[in-house]
Amino acid sequence: MMNQVYRKSYQCVFVLVAMAFFAVVSVIVMPKSHKGVSAWFFVTSTISMSSDSPFRFNNISGHESSTGKSVLKQQNEKGNENLEMLEAGLATARELIREATKLNQTSILKDVDYVPNGDIYRNSFAFHQSYLLMESLFKIFVYEEGEPPIFHNGPCKNIYSMEGLFLSFMETDTKFRTSDPEKAHVYFLPFSVVMIIEYLFHPIIRDKAVLQRTVVDYVQVISNKYPFWNRSLGADHVMLSCHDWGPRATWYVRQLYFVAIRVLCNANTSEHFNPKKDASFPEINLATGEITGLIGGLPPSKRSVLAFFAGRMHGRIRPLLFQHWKGKDTELLVYETVPKNVSYHDMLKQSKYCICPSGHEVASPRIVEAIYAECVPVLISQHYVLPFSDVLNWESFSIQVSVSEIPRLKEILMGIPEEKYRRMQERVKQVQRHFVVNDPPKRYDVFHMIVHSIWLRRLNVRIHN
């Protein structure tokens, strides 16, 4: 395991990095926004790095021979040419996607796997064009440094399963992964926060500095070995975590926190989640690692339960839900633990609405459980950026209830006309494909939607040497 002493003097440098990064943001087209999330228009940050920049992570001085300088100059020139070609391709992609936002008729793009059910998308044509461009252009370099189980590995059979599955899929991917870092649009940091906590965090001592030591050490290693982190201040680097402490793990490297692309389940804007550079992805609880038996449910006419929730009482929202509804209604069923003779997943499949309140953190696996069971999700959260919400129109297939409306929950659900409920339930079935886990991954499934979210964030950045 690499050893690294974290230097407090870096903090000032990293704060300056963050200030410098945000100071050069320029707006190309201001989007029509939805709760702070921009769809299909690009707020593009321009990153320029000189070789003697004071913001280099590994700002190490030394003497070089004239021959060494000549070789370095040639390498830099080649790197500049590669970067210019990559940025030219991304500029073309931006324009094609922008043009697709203007389409208002049947998509002319040929794709046997895509059916543009417009209601579930913010802009079905723009999404389709962007997705096809991603498939043809996007390349990801996975740093090979680091050893399992902390790196290149993760859990695949619990509430954090998507962290492990994504790491696993990227390790074996042949479509997006490139072995040539010069051809990459983004650089993936393959550390698992879940595995850091499992293997290095002592449950009694509870020293969170293990996150600091591991992440700082890793960024130091790759920034010393490769030029890409320093070239972009980390803006074209991506990390992914489904652990509650995923955001905390990035805090110790300010560039990672303020500049890099963070793909997080815990997508909480009150904790500095920034939808323009960070991406939200779904929390999926796979107890066995398989989705067998989880997909599908009863037709609307046979769903006898108005609404259902079962889960532990923690966080700020669930106590209010239990206070008003636990054991107090025969149609709106709220449990901490389902009765012994009742199947949790069967209840999902026979309920019209599935209540999905946040717990300790904003994300909840119940959202995907509801979508799998073809049950309309009832979302109760605060400051949560929903997964893939720059693409998906969540209002078309879910009900969003504020915390203050919990006492009126049944009234709100009973007031939804049957015709509207059936339309929403049909859309839940349509959007399901974007949350399904396939091994190996299939087009438009959850793995590809995560990659597409990263692709969109990369389009929001221009990097110049």
C-alpha cells in the first residue's frame, strides 16, 4: 500500500485551484433549467494549464539536461495535437446535440434498440443523438495503478452494489475503455470508497483519515506518473462512489472535490453536489447480485394496495412518515418491518404507489425497487438530484411530495385521476430499461446511462494546453 503524508499546506493551493477553475466558466447557451439541472445545453468551463503553473498537484522543481528538455518538448507538442483533436471532436458533438434539441418530429436517426417515448425524456431526440455520439466517440482511460481489493474492485451484492458493478464492468469493457491515455476524453480513478471503509476503517477507533491517506496518496501517484491530472486540474478525471461517505472521500483533494467529475449516489446539493460537473446515479440493492425475480408486477387493475413503504426509521424524513402513517391506514401501508407472512417484493408488485423517503442520506434503493416492480415512485426528499435527471423527465413517471405534505399524503395520492396514474405506470415500465443491471451490459441500461452522464459532464469542459 502506498504511503503518503497529507500536507496541510496543500489546502491553500487547492482552494486557489477551485477559485481559478470557477473564475473561467463561460456560458455558451443558457439552458432552460429544471430545479438546477441543465438539459442538453452546455455551460462550458475552459481549462488552461502552463507547464510552470503554481496549481500543479506535483509541483516539483528540478534540473533537466538539454536533451531531456528537447524530448519533453516533443512529447508536449504531440500531446497538444492529440488534445486539440479530442476537443475538436467534442465541439462537433456539442453542435450536433444542440441541433437535435430543435427536432420536433420522429427521429431520423436509425437505431433498432431505441424507441423515443418522448414523455419520459426531457428531449428524446437530443438524448438519442448524444447517446449515439457517445458510443462512436467516447473513450475512458482507467488508471492501472493500485491493487485490489481497495482498487479495481468493489461490492456487488449489497446496497452499494452499483459501485462494485461499475468498477467490474469498466475493468472488462472493450467499447469505451482505451489503453492509450492520449486518446482518452476522461480518466477514471478506480478506487472504491466502500472497500476503503471495509478494509482500512477501524469500527472502534473510527479514524476517517484512512480516506484522506488513500485518496491523497493515489492522486499524488497518478499526477506524478502522468501529465493528465495537472493538464486539466482534474477536470477530465472521474471518480464513482455509492457509499454515504463518497463525497467526503473527495474532500481531501480539493481539485477532486471542486473540479473533477464525481459520480455519486449521495447527490446532495446541500453538501456541494454540483449537477453541472457531478453526476447522480441510482442506488441499487442487489442482495444476491442478480435482478432475477425483481422485474415486473401486477397490472394496474389488480394492484390492491394504494401505497406501501417498509424500512427503518432514520434520518429526518422517515420519523415524520411513521408519525403520520405507521399502522394508521389500511390502504396506505407503512411498516418498519413487514409482517412475517408478507413478502416485501410482492407488496411492491401489488401496490399502485411505492413511497421512497430519504433516510440518513438523500439516495434510496427503494426508487429503483419501485421502478423494477412497475410501481409509481413517490419521492420524498430534500436537496436530492435524481439519477439521470439531465435526461429523464422524472415528473412524468413519479410523484414528488414535499416533507410538509406528508400529513396529506393519502389525500394527494387519492386525488390523482385513474387515467393519469395509468399513464405514469406505463412510463415507469418504459423507463425501467435505463435502471436494469445487465451482465454483460446492454445498450441503454444502467451502466450505459452512467457512462452517458459522464459523457455529458465532459462535454461541459474544454481543456487547452
